Amino acid sequence: MAFVFTVIVENGVRPRLNIVDIPGYGDQINNEGCWDTIIKYIKDQHSTYLRKELTTMRDKQIQDTRIHCCLFFINPTGNSCIRIHNGLTSCDGAL
């Protein structure tokens, strides 16, 4: 995984945009469970943020590394794109 961040300034608001690149996602012949790594990462980031937020002596500025949106770009070849998309969206309840 590769991590990049940038700060966007719009109307005085400065949100930090974190980009996580996962090369090779969906490239295997058998893509069964290829989203498990992504789901684990999303859950880990949420748990880390929640743990920091619930401490009694928390920092004033907790760095938010949670994932708020997932975009994935897969070459549309055959039905593999549909299977991966359906598999990933079926994990919504797990998050």
C-alpha cells in the first residue's frame, strides 16, 4: 500500500485528504476475498481513531486517518469486475 496526503483549502476550511493506493487489487485470476485486506485496514483505522478519542487525556487535534470514501478502478474485463464489486459492497455490513 502507498500513502499520500494533501491539504485542500476551500472557503477557509482545510481538510486533509489521505490517498491510499493499493496496486494489484483485482488483478489475480481468483479474486476471492481480495477485499479482506482493505476491510481490515478500514477497521484498523477506525479502531485507532476511536481509541484515541475515548482516552481521558486526548490530544486537542487527533489526526483522522479513517477512510471516508473508497474509489476503486478496475479494468472492465468480463464478469470479474462485477464479482469484485459485489463482493466488496457485500462487506458494507461488516464495517
